Amino acid sequence: MSDETATASAGDTLTVRDNRTGTEYDVPILDGTVRAADLGKIRVAEDEPGLAVYDPGFVNTASCRSAVTFIDGDEGVLEYRGYPIEQLAENSDYLEVAYLLIHGHLPSRDEYEAWVHEITYHTFVHENVKTFMQGFRYDAHPMGMLLASVGGLSTFYPEGRNISDPDNRHMQMVRLIAKMPTLGAFAFRHAQGKPYVYPDNELSYTANFLAMLFKMSERKFVADERLIKALEVLFILHADHEQNCSTNAVRSVGSSQVDPYSAVAAGIGALFGPLHGGANEAVLRMLRRIGTIDKIPEFIEGVKAGNEKLMGFGHRVYKNYDPRAKIIKKACDDVFEVTGVNPLLTIALELEKIALEDEYFVSRKLYPNVDFYSGLIYEALSFPPEMFTVLFAIPRTSGWLAQWSELVDDPEQKIARPKQIYTGDRTLEFEAREKRWT
């Protein structure tokens, strides 16, 4: 071990005895972690590989240092750059939060106005992008269209590969945040067989998105302010969530120093998976299967017996009530004032009430997460389930870019290349086809 290790106090080190050799090692502890490279120094012989960590899914492995998002799962705390999510959802708008995530501080008036102007100016996409998207099958999944079109943007902005230039990086991040709602709306309209709607730069970020989604023959589409606010809140809540699957994908692909369009496309691909972005759709299917309030006790017993799955409860990080779920639950009221109450809401509220009073779920720390109520709002806004992950990807872009930018500037980061434990055959003798095929 290093000299620093040798002089570290006992409270700051982990003493490891290798029973294979009898050698003891003092491994430094920093921020509740030990460096894998220090464990790699533990070996039987100099010419043999050092000790490695086997951790499928990175359940207990820190891959980076980050100042973007803080989560305390036991206490149900979520903060962006130190600001509690509750305060941001109540007092801010999405573009201000996006600025906060990427730049690390809340903007001044001039910074905010310049930021909004930049985003608004870049909402249009090249006509060839529109033609490209029109080439998809009539029943193409909107998320697949978004994945392909975002990746395709790298061919329209080849200068995006120059990631060492901070000004150039800033421009690519502006373009991505600005164009994501346009691409998402185009994918939505494509699935419905409707003409694509161009951005209206007189509208706010979320109001413009709603206009591109739902505008028909009217000269000006004006969405209800309550729906705009609800969508702002949903976008803020989904803007970042620490080192989740899609963020890890963005960082892993970004570690090769590829352009941000390709890195974000990787994040979209990860988000496409049902274990990540598709959970709120599963909640709706569950609520429909339950059908009525009187069938909830039967469903609960089925969950305890292992015959049913309680979707929208529990989280790999949160061992308390997901703070985002509390905020979305309040946002439901505003949306349903406009759209009418989704009949599934009654089932959801009663299911939550029963589950939170049942020792089986309480002892297992199974509390509602962000997906439990978000699907109800999306459905009330007339989104089909296949659009749910697109609505997730659009706001998450700012978080992905904040993490990507942090990665680029981090001198400790290297190209992602995890180890493996090889379990296959070794040193087999090749047999010619003439012998194998007789």
C-alpha cells in the first residue's frame, strides 16, 4: 500500500488480512468507499491478478464523484445541486432547473433570459430530420423513433465531436434540450398519422410541447395553464436521478469521448427498457386488472402469496416514500380539474392506503414511487402508454447532459471497461470441419 495508507489513522482505513498469504493490508476509506485499485494490490504473487470486486448491476459500487444530484433513500430526500426537489417543483420551471443542473447554480435574471432565448431559438430541426422520421413505419414505437433521431443528430452537427471545447459543448447541450420536445412531438404525431407541427417560439417550453402534440386546425393552440404547470412539475421531477441505468449508460458511452448526441441516444436506449422507463405503464395495467375497490384485498393477498406484483411500490434507492410521488400526487388534483378524474385514481388511492397500513409492506419498506401516479396523469392528458417513456426522456436530457459534462471535465474518469469473471472453456483443440462433420 502507499505511504498515505500506512500513516492513515485506524478510523480512516480498513485492515484486510489475506488468509491465502497471511499478509495484512491497510486500505484507505474515503467518503465511505475504498478504491478498487487499492484492493487490486492484494494478490498472492506479483505475476498474478490482484483482488477484484464482483458486483452485478453495480449495486454497491461508486463509479464517479458527482455534484449534480443527492439522494438519501432512507429519509426520502432528493436534491438537485443541493436544492430540495419540493422547493424546485413549487417555485421553479423546467428550464431554470435544467440551467441549475448543467451550470451548477441558479441563474440570474440575465442568465435565465439568455438561456431561455437560446433554447427557444434552437427548437426547430433540419427538414431532413423530419423526412428521416417520416420514413418510419406507421406503427413505429415513438421511443424507437426518438432513439434513432437523436442519434442521427450527430450527423447534422459533426462539430459535436469536439468535446474538449467548452463553448462547443454548451451549444450541443442547448440544441439537445431544445430539440427533444420537437422530436418527441413528431414521434407522437407520426403514430397517429397526423401532420407534424412546427414549434411555436412565442410559447414557453412546456406550452410549446403541448401545442406540437395536440394542435390541429386552430391558428393558435392555447393549453390550460393548469396542464402546463403539471407538465412543468413532471419535467422537473424527472430531470435527474443520480446514477440510474440510463445515466450510467450515458456516462459509460460518453467515456469513449463520443459526441453528446450518441451518448444521450444510449441513455434513451436504456430508458426504453421496461425495468427502467416503463414502470408507470405497468402500474396502469395493474390498476385495470384490479378493476374495482372491492377487489383490492384479494389483490393484496395475492401479492403476499407471490401470485401478484405490486407495481409502483418500492425502489432500489428509496426505502421511504419517494419524494417525487408526493409531489405528483398533488399535481393529479390540478390535472383532473381540467380533464375529469381518471376512474383508476380511486383504486390507486385506496390501494396506497391499504398498503401503507399493512405490516407486510411497511416492514419491507415498500412505499409508492414516482411511477405510481405519473401514469395516471399521462393518461389523463391523452397520451398512449407508448409515449410515457418519451415524456420521461425529454426532461431527463438535462440531467444526462449535466452528468455527461461533469464526466468530460473529471480528470479521474477513464473509458469504461469493467472486469469479468470468465466461466467458459479454455485451451480447446480445434478440430477441422472434415472430422467434425463426418
